[in-house]
Amino acid sequence: MSIVRDVAKELLGMFLADARLTTTILILVAVVAALAVGLRVNPILCGGLLLAGSLQIVVAAVVLVSDEEMREAARYLWFDSGLAVDLSGAAAVAALLTGRVHAEAGSRTCALVCGAGADGIA
């Protein structure tokens, strides 16, 4: 049970440092903590509830990119950064390169790049 409490504490700290903190997030954390401690719900299930609920609240939008756009992003990552990633691993970069996701001037932008492979290079 301490794992769920630690995760809840970390998530709460993360959201408190974020200007987008809402009452909904606090209620989510309180409900999951009550399930974990009061009703002794499986910690893995509680962690999944925290993750799913947090994503539902925090994620603003989902954008779609084509296989060809992911392939171009994978090539870009290989030739410009030396990163060999599979197509799905290049999806976030593809969204940035195609302009479907706009980075605000002066802000920091992070694209999660994962997966190893040479799908986009061949």
C-alpha cells in the first residue's frame, strides 16, 4: 500500500507545481487514496486509476499523423540526431514537424521518443 501512497504523493506534488491544478485532480487523488487505504483495493488498480484519471484531466488533445509522416520524422531523428527509432516512437516528433502541434515561442517543448529500430530509415 505504501507504493500507491507514494505515487499519489508524487502526482499531487506534480500537479501542485502546475498552474493547471484543478479541484477535479484533487478529488481524483482523494478518491483513489480512499480506495487504496480505506477499502484496500489492489495497489496496481489504484495506480491505473490515478494514471487514467490524470491523463483524462490533463491531456488537452490527441492528434493523428500518417505512417509517412512518422517515417519522415524517424529519418529526421536518425540523420539530425543519430537516434534510431521505430515509426511509433517518432509520432510525437512527426506531430511537431507537420505543425499539428504548435510550440509556443519561449516555451520548452518535449517530444517523447521511444522504441528502437530502423523502420523509418530503410
